[in-house]
Amino acid sequence: DAGITQSPRHKVTETGTPVTLRCHQTENHRYMYWYRQDPGHGLRLIHYSYGVKDTDKGEVSDGYSVSRSKTEDFLLTLESATSSQTSVYFCAISENPPPDTQYFGPGTRLTVL
Amino acid sequence: AQKVTQAQTEISVVEKEDVTLDCVYETRDTTYYLFWYKQPPSGELVFLIRRNSFDEQNEISGRYSWNFQKSTSSFNFTITASQVVDSAVYFCALRDDYNTDKLIFGTGTRLQVFP
């Protein structure tokens, strides 16, 4: 199994508060991704990173920002959480450039009240 | 536009039955990759298989087999002699753009295997 951890695993927060989710990998993979999973939508890409300080937007990036200051960590921030951001968030990594297989972390369940 | 359709929302079978999960994809590209992932009740996503558009050979791995047919744009997944541990949500995904790393997921099929 790929060495990917996500923290926290569960979080409940209130509308308007900032939230940061962390993805940590021990595989030294260059490529990292954040997805959200919602019923009826499968998984959708939020942001991705091709290396330290190299990030780009995915299809549902509004309201989210990311940072990658170290190879092993990829942070997802909800600048001002809204109820529509209640979801399960998955981090993924891949060793090689696209279209290499992505391996997923255990997920973070976020509830915004 | 790229799209993945998993028309079967939920399937229920009894243990030892064979079951096929359908995946139909849309893409304009000639080079693309297809994936299947499994999400058991514990919630993690487990990679099962990757196929590229130039390799149409069917794949078998134990009780799992995959049927890739470009003529019908389908990449179906069959579990033979299903077991309770196969109960999960299964996702099919497509990637067809070398310039981004976007995986297009279907909405998933929930498989319940009853003893």
C-alpha cells in the first residue's frame, strides 16, 4: 500500500471558518492531487501539484486553495467553509507524469454546519 | 467531452453468483487510459486495474476479469463467484489528456453480496 496519510480523518466545523486538510506521503512521489467525493458525482479534482510550489486548479477549485512547500505534504485550505463543501476529501499521489496510476489516501470526512 | 457512465447504481447478488459491472466512456482522443477502483465500506479507494486504449486484450486476475471493447466504448468488470468481501462501491475512471492529470470518474456502482 502507498504510504499516504490524511489528517484529520473527521472534522466538523462551522460556516465561515477556515479549514486546512493535510495530505502526507512517504513515497517521495512528485505528483499529488486533491479530490472531493459527493453522492451522484463520483470523485472530482479540486487541485493538483506537479512538485514543490507547482500547483494548478482542477474542475471544482472555487473556494479552495492549496500549498506544497515540501515534497511530502500537500495542504488543502477552505478559505471560508460553506455547507456545500461538506464532503469526503481524498488525496492521491502518483510517481510518474500523467497518465500514471494514482493511489489514494484514506480520506477526510468534513462536515460544515 | 470526456464522460464515464456507470448506469447501474446498485446491484445485489447472492454469494457465488457472477456479476458484471458496466462502464461506458466517451472521449475524442485516440490515446486514453481506463481505470477501475474499489471503495469498500471502510472508505478507502483501492486501485484495481489500468488499461490503455491500444491494448484491447481482456485481463483476468483471479476472480476478476475485465472486458475492454473499443467498438462499444465499454470497459466492463466481471467478478466470478462473488464473495461477501466483494461488497463495495466500484468506480470506473478515464484519463485522456496528457497535459493535465485529470481523472474523470463515473458515479460508481454499489455492489452488495449477500451470504
